[in-house]
Amino acid sequence: MMGDMTTTGDEAARQEASAAVRAAAEAAHRAAGSLASAPEEAIGRALRAMADRLGRASDVIRAANDDDMRAADQAGLTGALKDRLRLDDTRLKGIADQLLELAEVPAEPSSRLIRELPGGLVAHERRRPVGVIGANFEARPNVVADIASQLIKSRNAGVLRTGSAALRSAIALADEVVAPALDDADLDPAAIQLVRVPGQAAAYALVSEPELIPLVILRGSGESTRALAFEGARHGVRTLAHADGGAVMFVDAGADNSKIIQLIEESLDRLGVCNRLNLLLIDGQRWDELVPPITELLTRLGITPSLPPHDHPLGYEWALDSGREATVTIAPADGAVAAATIANDETSGLAAAIVTEDRDAVDRFFNAYAGTGAFWNATPRLLDGYKLLAVPETGINIDKVPGPRGPVTFRDLYLRQFVIVPQE
């Protein structure tokens, strides 16, 4: 009998989530034209209004976030997860500053000339909005503003769904910032929708509406995101999935000691993010020399070094391991090519850095590494939309096929349309 009750409860939750997502998608679909036809001036006004309202509504947003943080404490969430969840005045100001900068970024040209064709014709390529784009992301409320701003800038409506731990904060941002800012700019405030039903059923419903939401951005932990991408494919929904991360750093034989220390510290400023240092490879020639001081450094930073022999895969992503996020794997590598091969074979291919003063080693490393971001004497934390491209991102795509790769921004959220017209 208990099994029947559980099944009935699960089915009721699925139906509630499906109805909520469909209602949000239909509302966004009706409002999509408001953004698609909006002049650039209105888009800029909406983004500036979002920045303004973040300041004006900071007390409401902070109160909602405090409720989320208290619930996180009661649920036993770990330090890194709570760090992602927290909104303080500094972070709110940082979000507002990014919105103001995004408002000033020139729009991408709506059309470009390709070439002249025989018969007095001309081929153009036009950029068109997708329509409605979905986004499922981790319990990280700043992402509400990041993704909403990218959708608005690209003139796409959207349906957003976040982890349940951040739902109060997300609702405050949607109701106090995003919707009224659109209204301030004379745009339809219904264009950006937030799914308010907690639980994973809403995430699965989001990737099940191909007619209303043809594209969904997926962020979060590897297994759940891959499962959602599979479900989307089953329903004919295209996904841009960011399922895995974990950056690599290779300390070459020709590395400068001060740069080693500097870059390790810079790469571990936050532990709950995908582009933090996860696997540290050290050239075998310097293994005995460098392991003791690096181990001491990590310990001082509150990080546990995982040294050989390892009881886990080399590329195991510590940022996703609740309670053990403060860990870095350390392993030897026999030169630049071997290090790049380990990064290719054992990790997600998100980002890898080499620390060295030897340019030949850099060339060997870059030529061998096939991942999304390659860095020389720089932290892989730079593989980030704002740090790399000066605009917020919707996520970091690491697909090994053609299409948007790396930080996905408003410039990637469009459809190509080929137009043939008579030459004027």
C-alpha cells in the first residue's frame, strides 16, 4: 500500500511540475515577440534597470537569501555549496556592475553580406532569436541575473529553473529585478519566466517541450546534467550542456617557483566552481623538489592534497563532492605532451594550464591538448564568460563537436537565416 501511495505522490509531483513548466513556456512564448522586435535602446534600458533594481531591492533579496542560507544550514549543505548560494552586498554590486557593462556592449550585427551570386543576386546571413530558451542551473542565485541578461541581450524569451536550495532567492530576483526592469523598458515582463515548483521533476519537464522550448541550457553536476541532456534528446530538444569541469595545471620542469605558488593560489580562490584547480600535474624531474612545498601551501590554504597512490580516478571532480570539495589531486607527468595527454584522457577537457618559462614546452602542450581552454602562466579560472569575454555567461560548453564552445554568451544564442535578394 505504501508503494502505491509513493507512486501516486511521484506522479502528482510530475504532473504539477509539467503543468508549471508548460504554463511558464506558454507565457514566455506569448511574450517573445516583445523582445524579438525590441530596439537596441530598449534592451540597454532593461539591463540598466536590472542593475538599478538590484540596489533598490537589495534588502528583499538579502532577506530571501538569508532564508535560503538558514535552510541550507538545516539541510547540512557543505561550505562550497553554501558559498555558491550566498548573496551579499559585494556580490550584488558585482552583478549590477556586470549588467551595466553588458548594456554598453554593442549588439551583434543583425545581418552580414556573404557574397554576390550570379544573376544579380546577393546572399546575406541574418541573425534571428531562437524564441524561447530554457535554462536549468545549480542552486546559485547570481545565475538568474546572468542568464536572464544574456537572454534579454540576445532578444530571446526564457524559462529558468534553479536548484530548490536557491528558490527563494531566485523568486526575489525574478519578481523584484528581472520582471520590473523589463516593464521599465516597455518590454513584456512575462518574457523571462521562473519555474517555482521545487524538485527535479521540473527539470525533466523543462527538456520535454520541443515545440515551446526548442533549446535548453543545462548546468550543474555531471550525472544529473547528462541525464537531462539524454532526456532532452529523447524529446527532440537541443541542449547546451555543461555537465563536467575540473581544471588541470601542469608544472613543467622550466617553471618559475614564484609563479607556481601564485597560480595555485589564484586557481583555488573558490572551490565550488567548475574552473578551479582540480588536478595538479608536476614534471617528474621536479617531483621530489616541489611536492613538499606545494603540499605545505595547499595545507595552509585549507586544501587536502590527494597524493599517489590514488584511490580515485585522476580527473575526479572534487567541486562536486559534497564535503570533500577542499581537495586537489597531485600526480606526476613525464613532460608537456604526457601532461596534455593525461588532461585529454582523464578529465572533462574544460581547461588546462602550463606553468613554465620554456616556450617549446608551451608549444608541445598546446599542440597536444584538445580541451576548451589552454593557458600559459595564467590561472584556468579565466575560462569564464565575464573574465574572458567581458560579458556574463550562460554556462561553459565543452562539446567536442562544432557549435558554441567555451563560455556561451548572448552572441551564441541565435539562429542563422540565409537571405537571397536582388542586388541594389
